[in-house]
Amino acid sequence: MEQERKTVELKFEIRDPDSFFVALSDALECRVVAEDTIHRDDGRFLEYYTVSAPGGATIEFARDFDGVQSARIVRETDTESLLEVVIDRQNCVMRTLATTHAVIKRTVAESGTGVIVVEVPGHADASEVVDTMFDHHPETALLSKWHRDDADLVAVTGAVGTERYLSGLTAKQRDAVRAAVQSGYLAWPRRSTASDCAAALGISQPTFSQHLYRGLELLLLDLFDIAEGERDGIPAGH
């Protein structure tokens, strides 16, 4: 009988001052929550963080931090701001995890201490993920390790439902949709322009718009369960 696959959840504590989100939370004595991370084609990372600090202080810190290529405040309230940053840094937790099979589920830091929760699918080796983190980030501790049946995990996270819609999109279409949502391009009134989103992704504005609207079209076709025969006039995605 084939052994049932287990998904492993790992929770790490990060105290590395070279990690942007940890350093930001320490410098401003605030809470920093990662909302999304997109790995760009040029190797840089586009990241969105909710920061419980004034936008002025947040953007000043971000622009002075080593490895940050660009930074802007997408939106701001009296209590928090949404920060968009493009980071090019070798010793980065997000970059380290991107070299493994781990999927980041939650990233948060408060007053200089960060916590990252990742899931490692059953076909991968969770011990290798742990060793990689320890090798690249010495001030890291493994707080917990949980084994869960894949069937139970899906029921909790709803991953199957999400993947059903996203599976029809190319990676570039996914990135464009994610950036548009996080940056407020799809909000009303808009908080970002198509040029803002394109610059954040490191692509041209026409290319961004092409990937975005094709991705949105595919998502809506699936959402409204449009029959295949009614899609004949729709060109294939690139």
C-alpha cells in the first residue's frame, strides 16, 4: 500500500537584522505583516507589507535599507500603511525559501522578532528546508514542526478551490493579477496606475496590461463557468 503523503508545516523564528521585515519592525517598533511576495524574472523580489507605523517613517526606512531598489506607500490610514518594495538582496529570507520547495503561508515581525510559517509538500524533504534556513540565517530557530495529511490540509486552507482558478493562468498572468490586487490598481478609486504596477514587476506597461487582462478574463470565465464552445473567439494566452 502506498504511503499517504504528509504536508509538513514549519514555523521559524527570525532575528536576522539583515532581513528587511525584521529590521523594519525593530527600527520603528511596530508590527509588519507580509501580504504577498512575487519573484520577478530578473531575480528581484516584489513584496507588499502592512506596517503599523506612519507612512513617512516607513518609506524613509525602506529607501535607506541596503538592497531596496524601490519603495512606495500604496495606501495609508491613521494606524497603518501598505508598503510596496522591490528588493535585490542575496541574504534574504524570501530568496532563501525560494530555493526550496517550501510555500510561505504567513510572515510577521514585531519589534525585531519575525515569525515565518511555511508548508513543505509531501514530495519534498522538510529537513532540507530547515538546514537551508540554518545555513543562510544563523539567528533562526525552528519553533515547531507539524505533519498533516494533505486531505486535511486542503480542507483547512481551501487550496484546491484557489488552485482550480489559478491553474489556468500562466506565471506571468498570476503575477500581474496579484500585483494589481495588492497595489490597489483594481480598487476604486485606483491607488496605483498600470505604469506603477509594471515598474514594480520590472516589465513594460503594455506587457503588464496584456497579462493582467488576459488573466482576469480567464478567472472570470472559470468563475462564471462559461462553456468551452463559447470561448472559441478568445485567443490563447501567451
